[in-house]
Amino acid sequence: MATIDRKELFNKVWEPDDIVEFIWIMSKYNASRREDIEELIRTPSIWSLIYQYMTRVNELLKKF
């Protein structure tokens, strides 16, 4: 499995919907570990973007 370089990944400006979709893709295709996604969404920059979508994010995390 290839590792994701966070700096490279976030060089573009992400919209909240993009982040939720990214989490969906990672979970659907088992492309990362649940712990990696949880660590990602704990960061203040991501949390501030997706906090209003946490119900959906939690649903996705349950499917991991």
C-alpha cells in the first residue's frame, strides 16, 4: 500500500465535501486504515472544515 504524503495531498484547497468524499473513497475501497483517517480528521485544520458533516463521517468510519 502506498503511503500518502499529507503535505502533497493538501497542497490544493479542499472543500468540506471533498474531504468527506475522500473519507468515503478510502473506506469503500479499503485504501487506508481506519486509524489513519481518524488521525487525519483529528487535526485542527481538517476538523474545522468537516465538523458540520461529522454525522456522515461517523457513519463512514463505522463501515471500516
